[in-house]
Amino acid sequence: MGSKRKRFRFLGRPLGFEHWTLLPLLLFFLALVLYPMFELVRLAFSTVTLSEGGFVSEFSGPDNFYTMLRDEIFRISLLNTVVFVVATVTLQLILGTLLAVLMERARFFVALARNILVWPAIITPVAISVIWWLILNIEFGLLNYVLDVLGLPQQAWLASTTWALPTIIAVDVWHWTPVVFLFALAGLANIDRTLYEAARVDGASEWRVFWTITLPLLVPTLAVAAATRIILGFKVFDEIYILTDGGPGRSTEMISTYIQEVFVQRTEFGYGAFLSITVVAIVIGLLAVYGLFLYFLRRVNT
């Protein structure tokens, strides 16, 4: 009688070929995600110095945490980042949804308009930042030239503590609203047309149809778009670095540009690592709160 082939088991279940095919992905995840995160956490609780051409880290416990609590620039950059994320995500959701609804109702040049609307999103952030720097430059920028021709006062868009942050927000909204537009357009395509027909037969106005049918059915799609934009909003760097470099003063300093300053310019690797994991924790916390809000909102509506 032939012997049975021995099979590996995990949690009492045999592992087949379909399980082993996941091994390369698991190794990739361990090498490029978990190990760097482990090193980041280790550095966050250490003081790293350069000695004899190498890095020497010594465990410092909660010292970096206390340093962060006393760091006024960190508080300013975190506040600027939160204002930036809230403003950009809100405006992008509103404008992207509005453009998608208008596009769905359009009858002429739909394909051309759709292609033109997504152009900003496919251009690299560096190129977008350079374009807007040329437009907003205080000395030879196109926007100030237009204002001068119209007899209106010119503005120091990127050199004013009053206008710099709103200007950066406007640039980001222009750049990434097309992404939300594509999300919303895909969501609209999945809505059953018979719901609209039944509502119009009942005499519902277009405004009521939007609020009672379109928007509620778009909420899951817009929730994914909002979560994506929140994550990318906290990671914004190129636009800030090229247009203002966090200035004037610290009026447009974001947490990403400040971490870059701590790492690269001040070479405080331990403190920079601690700021990094703090931002990761903040983003995860915000997404968790956002998810709970959507969950309870869905429960109330049902």
C-alpha cells in the first residue's frame, strides 16, 4: 500500500498550490513593508548620530516624544496640513461630483470634455508646480499680468502669509479634482436608470432626485475617493517644495516638508522617524473615525 504524501498544514488546514503561490507576495510584503516599518519604529525611539562614517543609534526611550511636544514648528505644520487636507478634500468632492453630474447630462462634446478634464491628473506634480509657479510669480506671472491689464491690484500670491496657503489649496484642487470626477463618474454609471425614471414619473424635481437618489447612492464611491485624497493630502510635498518651500515664514509648512527638513537638513534621524510614525498614526486614526462616521450614517439611513 503506497504511503500518503505529507502536506503542510496551517491552522489545521492543508496548504495547497493556491496557497503557495502567495508566498512571493508575502516575502515581498515582509521585505518592503514590515521590515522598513520595524526599522522606522526602532529609530523613532533612538538617537542617531554619525560616527566614523557610519550611523550609531542609541535607545533614547520617549525623548523624541517630549521633543515633539515642545516643537512649535511641528504644531504649526500639523495645523497647516489639517487645514490643507480638509479644504482640498471638501472642495474636490464638491467640484468632482458636480462635474460628473453635469458631464452625465451633457449631450455634445462629451468625450472631448471628459478627456480635457482629466488632463491635470495625469501630469506629474512637479510639472504642475512649475506651471503654476510661472502663472503665480509676483514679478512676471501670467495672473498678475492679467490683473494689471484689467486695472486690478496685483497680489503676492506665493509670497504673502495671507494668500500663500489658499493659493496652494487652489492649485491642489485644480490638480486632483479630476480624480474625484472619475470616481464620481464611475459611480453614476452604476446607478440603475429605472430609479430616475420612477422618480420623474412621481413628479420629483431634478434637485430632489439628486438629493434622494444620486447622492445617497454615490456615498460609497465618494467615501473611497475621500479616503484616497486624505491619505495623499497628508503626503503632499512636490507642490509645497517647489512653490513656497514652506514659506513665507512657516505659513505653508506641511508635515511632509517639515519631516524632510528634520531628516535632510538637520540630520535628526531619530526625531524624524518619530514624526513619521506619528503622522502614520494620525492618518490611521482619522480614517478609522471617518469609517465609523460612514458606518453610523449608513445605519441611520437604513
